[in-house]
Amino acid sequence: MRTEHINNTMTEWESLTDFANERYVHKHYQTALFFYRVALESLDLSGQQIEQDPEPTIAAMTLTYLNLAEVYCEMSDNETANAQYEQAIQMLLGLLKGQLLSTNTHHTILRACNRVSTEWANYINTHSQEMTNHCIKRYIQVKREVYETMNLFSLKLMH
């Protein structure tokens, strides 16, 4: 993949995200959701883009999922907000497991997992009274999976 294509992809993502952010600020939540989803789809999450430009690509994907969760939170849709955090983690873990990536890219993905996990924990703590047991159980299960993956990756680095 050429650098020019990656730059165009990131420029498109930024434009879509800026527009979604503007809609969010004005409480046009459905429109914001639509443009955050389009922004997410605009990212080329193939191995080439992630390997050639890991930091901005993974950051953009992570931020988009966090933005989606925030919109659903504002809409008092805790189930779907919770699902956005989980989807972000699952996408990141899928990248770790599914592709041959450099050690640096693995570290970038693990940092993103940690950020999403932290944001998700804050969300759970803030909204625990409004959450179903299912949401909290899923958080605990996914958190365990993140820790297991991080431990496996640490072991691989040691060998």
C-alpha cells in the first residue's frame, strides 16, 4: 500500500470524525453515530496499513470506538455503549492474533487495548447502577482475555 493512499485514508477519517464530533456537540446523536461508523469503515485495517503506519491507524480506530461508546452513553443506551468498548477490544485482539506484525506494532496494539480497558472500567464504575449484570460480566470476561493475551505476548518476547 502506498503512503499516499494511507495519508488519504487518514485525511478522510479526520474529516468524517470532525463532522461527527460537531454533530455530537450539537446533540445530533444519530447523525454523529452515522458519521463515526463511516469514519471507522474508511480506515483500512489491513495488515499493510497497520504495519506501515500503526500509531495513527490504531489510534483512529480506538478513538472512533470510544466516540461511539460516548454517544451511546449520552443516549442512555448502556448496553450498546458497553458493546462498543467490547468491539474495540475484540478488534484489537483480533489484530494481535491474526497477523504477523512487528514488535513495535504489537506494543501499539497492546497500549490501545490498555486505553480501551481503562476507559471501559471508568465507564463501568460511573454507570454501574444503570448496568445489567450481563454488561458487567462481559466486561470482566473481556478484561480477563486482554490480560491473558498481554501475558502471552510478554512470554513470546522473552523467548
